[in-house]
Amino acid sequence: MSSQRATVLIAGAYSVDLVLTDLRGPVSAGTEVWASGLDMVPGGAFTLAMGLRRLERQAVWAADFGTDVFSREVLAMARREDLDEAGFRHHQRPVRNVTVALSDRQDRAMIAYEDPVTARPLAELIDVFRPAVVMLPFLQFGPDVTDALEVAAQHGARVFMDCQDYPGHIGMPEVRKALGQVDVFAPNESEALRVTGTGTVEEALVLLSSLVPTVVIKQGAAGAIASTNGRRAAQASLTVPIVDTTGAGDCFNVGFVHRWMDGSPLHDCLAAGVACGAAAATGPGSSNALNAAELTTWLTRLPH
């Protein structure tokens, strides 16, 4: 795929998720807990690129890989999923990025490690690939981010930003400035409360909506709520057999952006996000990310 044809630019590191499921007891210091299931699946920004590819979207993923076994595993999976490699950089040293997820049917605990690597500047990536949409997997702010988002605006690119568990709150001027430059901000419920310092999701939605044109708050098994230019929408989820929720939020983002790019109404974007997120939770990591035909089927199952 040439750079001029890239529709979505995804800027973010890969991760290998080592997912241990069906824990036989609570995890605490000084104890050993057995798991009944173990899977190793690619995660991180790989999930966004893979999910969009399965939904037949053109995307370029900017990521770094090294000589280690984890880099090789993700590269092999990326090639099996037929991902565009135009944004890949290869280093002659390990570039490990590993998350161990201890997952049960209620929640998960995660331990992460990454080798330091200087990412390619976001402004440069936007200038080279000229995307229609920029997907940022976590809350980013500061002078370099502000400059990059100005480049995105100059090229007419819209920006979708997740939150993840990254430091920063709206009491910080740089955070407020960055949020004012994105089109969609999509934290989950706990992230929304932390970033805003509010006590309820409704308060968080109102406050974030004063900064960002479209705010989406993911609520896990409860679905999601959103606001765009004063219009509200909500979508309940459906009951599914939970295996692992590690990749569910990223898969939600994929479904939402997939419909958002078509100019679909907010509720339809939420529905696609909830369907993709629910489906992901039925398998380890993002292994059950939906393709286009599967998404159509899952949408018919959602409560109205």
C-alpha cells in the first residue's frame, strides 16, 4: 500500500500479551495461583491495525521491531493478517514489549515491560502518510503532540485518542490543549473519572464534552455512552461468555472508528464499538476481533 492510500494512521507500539485465564484463586503477594489457560497473542497497537484490516479498512501502522522473539512473533502475525508494513522500523537489538495479563471473568491485573525506543515523531508520520484519520492509543500531550496535531489539522486529518492508564488530567494546561485538538476522546469509565477528577460518569461526560467535540466513555459490560456537539447516545452491551477483556477496549475503538469514518450517526458508531468489544471478550486478547461479515451479525444481537 502506498503512503498516499493510507486511510488510517496508527501510531503506537506492539505488545505481546501473555494471557493467563481461569485463575483458581485471588492473586496476592506471597502466594502462588494456578491458571487453567495460557495464550500468547499480539496486542497493543497491533490490535487496532489488525481490527481495521479485518473490517477492510486501509491502515498504516507505525511501530518498531527488534531481534527478539516477541518482535518476530508479532511480525509473523502481522504478515498473516496482511498488514501494511510501510510504517515498520527494524532495529538490530531487542525491542521487547510484553504484558502479562491475569484474567478472570470479572476483571484482570496486568504487568508490563518494554525496552526503550525513540518513536518516530508523530508530526513526521502525519506529514509522510497524509491519513484521513489518526488513531492514538493513549493520552498524549505536550509541545511535540500539540505540533503534531496542528500538522494533522493542516492536512485535514481527524484524530481519535484513547486514554489508557497514562498520567495526565484536565487540570494540566497541556492536557486541556491536546484534548482541544482531537476530534474524539475515548476513555473507559475509570479513566474518565481520573482524568476529570469527577465522581460520576455523567459529570465526566459533561466536563470532557466542553473540551472535545465527541466524547465516548466505555463502560465494559454496561456498554458505552457518548456525546457529540450536545447530542447524547448510549448503547447497552449484551451478555457474552467472558474469557479475557484485555483487547476489548481496543476492539471497541476499531468498531467505533470504522463507522465514524463513514459519517454514521453517533449511536451507530457506539453500536459497532460495543459489538466489537463484546466479541473480543469471548477470546484471549484480540484474537476474536470481528471481520466485516461477523460485525453485521453481531449488530443484530445488540439490545435496542
